[in-house]
Amino acid sequence: MLLATIIPAVAGASDFKVGAFHYNINPDGKTVTVTSDSPRMIPLDAPMPTGDVGLVGDIVIPSTVKHEGKTYTVTALGRYAFSANIEMRSVIIPGTVKTIGNSAFIQCFRLKRVLLPSGLTEIGNYAFAECNSLSEIEIPGKVTRIGEFAFNGCPLKKLVIPNSVKTIEKSAFGTCRWLEEVTLGKKVEKIGEAAFGICPSLKSINFPSSLKEIGSQAFYESALEAVTIPASVTEIGEGAFKYCNSLKSMSVEKGNRKYDSRDNCNAIIETATNLLVDGCQTTVIPSSVTTIGSEAFYGCKGLLGIDIPTSVTVIKDHAFFYCTNMRTLDIPNSVVTIEGYAFCGCDSLETVNIPNSVKSIGYAAFLHNDRIKTVNIGSGVMAINGWAFKGLDLLKSLTCNVVDAASIALGKDVFDEIDKQACTLYVPKGAAATYREAPQWKEFKNIVEK
């Protein structure tokens, strides 16, 4: 992910310069922050600079600096202090430094080695983002905060989070495509949104007993094969494990008061509501589940089919979004609501039967399911939202069992991009006239009573 488009430019200013470094004097009058007089960022899609490339080679930041007869201690690296110094190869940060500011080393593309001081307590947002050569980092044991996008896009292979860290913030290690091994500290309480998103080499992770929250898309598009949720977890965000196509085992430790994996179902269920939060390719939905949650099976390419029990009444938005290899679908006559994008992109489905119990079909619910040839809509439907069946290129047979077409509230372009000459619309006996007059329905050239 290129970040230059979303990080604002900042004006540079410094109190003084000694050697290659600019400094700002801190309010205590005794310490300084390393800064930059001209913060650098490389715009999206811009060519690599060939003139001034900033500091070059191996860099050692001093622990103290003298200015006008006074000695100052270096305690922080400021925002954009070394941003886009594209020829910097290594940096040694002195033991006096406690904080590394936002975007301090962003876009240091050739930076391979960083020695972080043992007394470091904070790594700011985007601090090492897009350091495309930084394949290893040792996070010191006093660090309490790892900021948003801090190491986003780094080719890290191994990561140890120290016990001092309680929160791993949003996308902190997102798009670390070569990250294979992660050890979480014993005090981690929160894994933020997309913290390990798009880490396609990450096959396993052990959650500590301190963990309370897993953010939305936390492990989006990772290679996790098994997940065990500790008893301490009280919050799991939507799509926390979406597009985890290798995931075959999901369980919740006994004693968890919020979630369970009843009946060895290989899924995560919210106990009080019977909501299936997350599933995988081996999930067997228990007969006690009433709702399939948002993004529960999002992008699960290993899912070939699923048996939905008659206890289910709601299929939430994006529940089976882009389950591209799902060939069979049996929606039981208990489901009342199918929400938006619920089955969008399920390209292997050929037949869809919507039972009489369904009253509402959500926006783009079956959008662009290119192989569907037959759709049967039950008699209970009252609303079909926009784009619900858009782009069903091979649809040959559409049956609607509602007697009065005018009683169905239709959204915009419900049947857009369907060949209405080749597809036959089948309706109940005596109902053809209402369909030939109703908006959108009347576009079908062949309307047949059955």
C-alpha cells in the first residue's frame, strides 16, 4: 500500500543544525528532538529522485549535541525527521531516545538495519512505513505503543512483540507480505483493525490469555490455518479473518463469556445472540444459530457448499461475499432477510432458490454471479433492493411466485445486465398481466404463467 496519497505534507522548521542533523529544543530546555528542515515525501507514482536523496549510507544519531556552548540530550526523533531518505542503509539510534515520531523513517526504501534503543517507549504512526528493505526489527522491551501503520509494507519475516505492549494499532504490520512468524507478548490486550492484514505468509499465531479485542479485518488475507480464541476475548470485529483461505480450524476456549464454538462447529458464535461471527471452509453451522453475521465467510474460497439450518432467520451483509467456489446453496424456509451483497461474487452457483419465508432481498445480494442459470423467488418477498440480481449473464429462467408484481418494492436496476430476451420470466397463473405492466418486470420479453 502506497501511503503518500494519505499523509499530509508538513512544513519544516528547526532551532539549529549540527553536522547532518537538524534539532528542535524541547520545552524543558535541556533536551532536543531530531527534526527536518524540509520534510520529504515521494508522491504516488512519481519516479525515484535522482538529485538530492537525503542522508546516504550508515547513519549514527548522536546521544548529545552542543549548540552555542550548551550540551543537549537527544531524546526523540520527530515527525518526518528522516522521511524519504532513500539511500539510507542503516541507522543506530542512541539509548537516550524515548520516542520515534510519526513518519520518522517513512519511505526510506533502502533502509535494511535499524538498532532501536533499549529505553524506547513509543514508535509513532507510519514510523517505518514503506521501508521496503527492512526485513528484521527487534522491538525493545519498554515499548508500550506501536502506532498505526508503523511497519506497514515492511518485508519483515519474524516479529516478537514485547510484554510491555498492550495495543497493536491499526495496520501496524499490514502488508508485511513475508511475515511468517509472530510472537505476541503476554500483556497484549488489543489487536487493532487490519493490524496484520494482507500478511499472506503468516500461517499461525498464538493469542495470549490477556487478549480482549480483535479488530475488524485484523488478519484479512493472511494464511492462518487454525485460530483459537482465548477465554479473555470480549470483542471480535467484522471480517477479522476474511479472505483467510487456508483457515480450517476455528475454536473458542471454554470459559469465554462472549463467544463459543459449540458442537465443534469450526466457527465463532456470539453466545447471547446465536450470531455466527466468523466461519471457515470446514464450518458446520449449528442448529441453534439464528443469524449468519456480516462478512462471516467473506472470501472463503475453500467453501464448496454450506448447509444452513432452519434456525437461521437472517443472513447479514457480505456473509458469503466472493465465496467463488461455493457450488451448492440451500436457503431454508426460515430465512426472512437476505442483506446486501450476501452472496455477491459466488461465481460457481448455478441455481438459487429463495424460499417463501424471505421478505427482503438486499442490495446487490446476488450481484455478478456469472454462472447462475436459474433463480426461483418465493411468494413471500416484499422488497428486492437495487442491483440484487444485476449481471447474471447466463440467467435463462427466473421464477417469481408473488401473485401481484406491483406489491413488490423494487430498487434501482434490480435485473440490470440480464438478457431479457433470452431469459424467461415465469409467474403464477393469472398473474402475467400484472408483470407485463410493472416497472422492470415488463422488460422481460417472455413472461409465462405456470
